[in-house]
Amino acid sequence: MKDNQLTYILLIIASILLIANGIFAFDHTLPMIIMSILFIAIGLILLIFTLRAFIKLLKS
């Protein structure tokens, strides 16, 4: 049980770092903008799925 909670917490941290990396990209070339959007999208998707699974784990 504790291993699952730690895994979800680490996934939440990783998703926040992905979102922050996408937001704080300072180079404004087209490839960097595309990568930033990709990082933000993946981070948000990962955060949503992780929070849903973590809440489901806490309820059970």
C-alpha cells in the first residue's frame, strides 16, 4: 500500500516538472514551442490520470 502511494506521489512530482519545463522554455523557435506544448500536454494528462488513481486508492 505504501509503495503505491509513493509511486503516485512521484508521478505527481514528475508531471508537475514536465508542466514547469514546458512553461519555462525560453527559446521561442518553432521546434521548442512544439516541444513545450507537448511537455505541457503530457504533464497535464499524467497529472489527471495519477490524481484519479491516487484518489481511488485512498478511497479503498
